[in-house]
Amino acid sequence: MDERLTRAPMGVIQVAADGEITSANPAAADLLDTDPDALSGRDATEALPRSAAGTLQEALAADSPVEQSLEEYYPTVDSWLATEVAVVEGNTVLYVRDATARRSDRQTIDRLRRRLSRLESIDTLVTTVLRQIIDASAREEVWETVCRRLGTTDLYEFVWVGERDLTDDRLRVVASAGDAPDVLEAIEAELSANTALPEQRAVEAHSTCLVETIPEDEGLPRALRIAAFSRGLQSALAVPLSSEDTVYGVVGVYAARKEGFSAQERATLNTLGAVAGFAVNAIKQSDLLFADTVTEVSLEVRDGDLPLAEASATVDQPVSLAGAVARDDDVVVCYLRASGDTDRLMTILWDHSAVADARLVEDGEEASLLEVSLAGATPITTLIGWGATVTDATYDGDVVELVAELPPKSDVRAAVEAVDERFEDATLRARSERPREPETMEAFQRRLEESLTDKQRRVLRIAHLSDYFESPRGSTSEEVAEALDISGPTVLYHLRNAQRELLDAFFDTESQSDSDR
């Protein structure tokens, strides 16, 4: 062999016309996990390792070798080898290179491209679902949209939605999609038996439950594992459909891939669950807003661990709620009226673990206005989760008296039990059905409510409750921004837009009258 070929970085193997290897350089011997002397003098079809397809041996065994390029996997050396077959003066020369790293890189790139394509498909799908459920007018429409859209794509094989009975936490199937009747039958049977399905775990934990390999998960009911295996279902993700601290339902998504839900995919489906829960909560609020009658309830809650109740008991004076706004991060910003030793009251609130922030908005002679941000569950957030509007609240020692309005079809007993389960003692003191008389002012306010976005409404309400519009101002724009945990310019932007909507609604009527005249 030529000295230059001997020193070449790639493998070089020379094969005579009769198929016998005449020489091989050290690089070739290293690639084939042997030494040059072991190759020389042997028949090439026997000495060279065989690939899975045996293409190289077929090329060498041919009467007239043809120049060609091969890239195959060779099990005996556990490598992908790229081989160039060249014919020189009737003899065959093989140029061999290790293609394992390049092949691995190519497979990684292909895998990442497939994953990216899948994520793009999921994002597009979820975006479509979000647009549709936001426009839904009934919770049944939300359930059907989520289930139909997810379950009729190539991404998932089976999807079902369970609605939660808030009185006993049981689930009932309200929608399903995908050709897996035996899986649905197994799920419904387990729901009746109150077995711990992934979807039930998600509801109880208020968080997503992932099952990576259904057939191997012994924590799942046997009937479900058998039914899923027969349909080729390998993994599942149960996503709670919730708003704030209330879970309204759950969606179970089943895929034919082991470990079939990436972190990004889970995050996207979690967003879908949060928006679906928000939509159901908004529908409940809308039912209350447009109802001809409302159910007004008076509740008494006794729990000395509530921060406002504990503060009231310590200073021995009542504290009343002027208004409350729920932030996106499960924090409720409460505006309170209190008299007496405000400094001591503020100190107690600051020391409570459930108080995220507190400040004095206005130190009045008769009563002061306080802003208190509460993190975690409160009777107010629980009632809001049921679609209620809390119109009044008084904290006097360890006793909290709440007045709330619920839509006429709401299960009042279940709402009271939901509060009672979370806190020490809740008692329904009064309940009444109250008709709503249509008034011009209410119609006007309703039109304004519809014209504002959620963010504009939230910023406007915080600014109003914190005396931002008073002269002198009780709060600055920076303090309003801090209460909402957003930037000052964002607050000013939403305030200007909200004020413009309010002024447009007012002046449009007047301008219409002028034009009529």
C-alpha cells in the first residue's frame, strides 16, 4: 500500500479482483476493531463485518464491482460506517469513515424538528380552543369544545372531560372524543367505585397528574390498564380545569406514546385548563350579572386564624370590607375601613404569614382606609369561585359576617359547605331571592362593564378603591401598580384606556342628543 494511504486518517482497504484483501491501513483496522494483518489475505466478504442489510458484501461479491457510496450500521463494531467503493485498474478500494457521530447528530436534529413541529401543532390547537371557549355562553359548551378539539386531532387518541360535583367532589363524564369505548366504559365504572383515577388525583391535588406508562402503572385500576393497552394507549395527562382555588372539572388526555407529554406540552395544556376554568367562572359571573333575580346569602364564619379576623380580635375593634379584587396570582387585594389604633392594626397584619403586603391608604379622623394583600384561601375567594359576588363583609374578633349574591340556579348549600370545609365553621344565617328591577342606571353600567377589558376593569377598580382619583390622592400610580404587581406605565396605560371607555360611553349619549336636536 502506498505510504500516503497507510498514514491516511480514513480507513483504506484494497481488494484484488478475486475478492481477496491485499492490504488495509491502521485506521481501517481500528474502525473494524481488528488489526491490518488479520485482514490481509482473507476474502473480503468474510473478513469485513456484516451490516444489518449486508449491502457491502453484495457489492463485493458481484462479478463487476460498481462504484457507490454506502452508509450502514454494523452491529459487531456498534458503529455506523460510511464506505466509498472505488474501482482502480480492476481492483476495488474501500474508503471507510466512522459516521456514528454524524448519524447521531442527524437523528437528534430530526427528533428536535419533530418535537418542534408537534409543539407548534399543539400551540396552534390550544390557541384555537382558547378562542372558542372564551366566547362560550355555557359551561357545557366549554366542556364540549375542549374535548372535541383535543380528541379529534392526530395528536391524541382519546380525551374525556369530567365535571366536578362541588358538593361531594365526585366526577361525572360530560364529554369524550376518540375511538376507545372500552376505555370510557372502564373510566365510568371506576368513577362509580370512587377509585383514584389520574383525573381524580388531579382534582384532589389541584395540579396536573402525569402517567408516563399506563400498562406498567400498578397504581391505576386494572380494568383501565387492560382497556388502554388494547387500544395502544401508553401515556396520559390529567389537567384540572380550575379558576383561582376552585376546580370545576378535569380533562384526561391519552396518547399512544410512552412518556408522551413533554414539559412544554404539559405547560401548554395547563394553560388551557386555567383558561377553561376561568371561562366557566366568567359564565357563572355573567349569569349573576344578567340574572333577573339573585340569591342573597348571609354567612357567619368563625375562624380565628384568618388574618383579618385575628387582627380585629387583637385590637378589639371591627374591620369592614370596602371592596376586594382577586389578582392573577391567587392574591386578593382587600380594602378595609377601620377606626382606632391603625398603627397597631398594621403591625399585626404585617406579622401574619398570610399577608403578602399591607399599607395605609388614608388615615382619616373617623375611619382609615387600608390596603391588605392576602395570599392563600379566604372565604371571599371560595365564594368567588362559586360565581358569587361578595357585597359586604365585617370582621369582628374571630367572627366574619359575609353577604354575597349568587346566580339563582346556584347550589347555596354546596357553596356554604365549600366554605365550611376549608375553614373552621361556616353557618348560613339568611337566604333570600331578590328580583332585579331593570333600571336605566344598571343598563348603563352593564354597557360600561362590557366595554372594558378584564385588565382595564381590575386597574380601574384598584385605583378607585385606593382613592387614586381623590384630591389629594390617597394612592399614587406606583402604589396602584404595586398592588397589582405590574409596572407603573402599564397601570397608566390601562387607566387611560378605561377612562376613555367611560367618557366615550357618557359623551356618546350626549352627542347623540345634540345631533337629534
